[in-house]
Amino acid sequence: MSEQKRILITGGAGFLGSHLCDRFIKEGYKVIAMDNLSTGSLDNIQHLFPLKEFEFYHHDVTKFIHVPGKLDYILHFASPASPIDYLKIPIQTLKVGSLGTHNALGLAKEKRARILVASTSEIYGDPEVHPQKEEYWGNVNPVGPRGVYDEAKRFMEAITMAYHTYHNLETRIVRIFNTYGPRMRLNDGRALPAFIGQALRGEDITVFGDGSQTRSFCYVDDLVDGIYRLLLSDYQYPVNVGNPDEITIKEFAEEIIKLTGTAQKIVYEPLPVDDPKQRKPDITKAKEILGWEPKVSRQDGLKVTYEYFKKVVLK
């Protein structure tokens, strides 16, 4: 019988990290979740603590990472991921993308483990190419308020490729587009939890700008499946993983009002600095290389997510 594979997931108590823990345990792996709990929560992984296949390390990846024993894979997902977080802790955001990634890569090199790092569509900035292909280099303002997150992810990709080239490390890079689902935080500042939270509290729904900016929302189970396939693939360059079903923010707010059955008005506030006008992944590579495309419709995914948030608010 083959030995059980062991995987480290940094940011393992976060929204995406916790779902990845679930998936890899389901696939028969031993999972170590690592998180400093600055934006993650033990509530997301509480159900895993009784399992012998699961361990949790309370640790900040910007400090030296030590994990005893063998590691086959590392998923580096430690990072603030919402504007409300990275605008509040900008230096920590830069450190986790630079020092944290350096430490995770060093550990992968020591353990001879394959590592997948979580980049995002933010590396494209406010794109001048639509939809966004992996070959597009982006339109990013390095000194704007979003620069701390955008440049952290761009550095992450650069140092990951450097380790691949100079140390012959097995690396994978996923570029994640807008993702939603259970375990998101209501107060994380992103459109979906913000809109649902306002609807559940009976508040008007706040749309920034005129609402014509677009986003493409991918349900978390679909995203996790794409990441799983990419980790086990032979492709070392960045791959977009997201849902290309594009919608304007105004239309999305109207969908949330319909979903929640509330009678809120939409109110408009000024658009934040450098807020992207368009977001839509070109997923040709994911389809061709990974045999992946999203399966969960926004209508179905939103129903599940809404039920989750209702329970959270009523606690």
C-alpha cells in the first residue's frame, strides 16, 4: 500500500484554505493547516480537529517555517485577500507576499515538495485587455492603495518562477478570480458578503461608482477543483481559474435583492481609487491543460451561500 501523502496549506483557516483542507482530506491526504489567524478563523476548520489526518500550526509564515517530517506538497494561501484587510494591514500584506512566499519556497526546497502559490486576478490591475489572458502583463499602480496587494502577488509569482528556474523546484501558480461561498466573512469588504450582509440587516445596498464595473464570480467548490487539478498537473506557468460568466456590479446587487426577497434600494458611493473596471478570466488554458471549467451556476451557488450567511447573522 502506498504511503499517505502529506500536504501543508498555509492560510489554512481562511475561506479558501479551509475548503482546500476539506478537499485534500477527502482525497486521502494528511493535511497540516498553518495560519496566524489575522484574517482566518478556527471556526472554519473546527470540524477537522478530531481527525487523525489533520494538524494545525498557529504560526506566521513571515517567520521561519519549520514542519517536522516529510512533505509532498505545499499550498501557499496565506494572505489577506479583501480590500478591507489589505488596506488596514498593508505592510503585513506585503510581508506575507514576499517574506512568507520566500519562506514557503525555502521549505519546499528543503523538503523536495511541489509547491502551488495563490496569485490572483489583481496582478492584472485595472486591465486594458478583456478578457484577461495569462500572457497579459497587467496595468497596475504600484504606489496606489491597492498596490500593496497587487505588487505582493506579482512579487510572489516572480520569486516562485526564480525558484523554479534556479533551484529546479516543482512550482505551480494559480491566478484566482472572484470567488464566493460559505465561510466568507460578512465584513470582509467584498461585494457579495457586503451586499448579503446589508440585505439581511435591512440596509440599503451600497454600490461603488455607477455599478457598470464587471466581475466574474466563481463558486468555491469549482475553484478548489481547479486548484487540485493544477497542483497535480505538469504545468509550471500561471493558470487563470475563475468563472467567465461576467456581470455588472449593479446587476449583481439586483440579483442579491431578488435572492433575499428584501426591498432595499441601491445607493451609490464614489468608486475607490484604482478599482478595476472589468474582470473576466480567459480560461482556455484551464480547459486545455486541466480539463477544468466551472460547473456551479451563480444562481445555485448564491442560494447555498445565502443560507450560510443567514445562519451566521442569526447566531
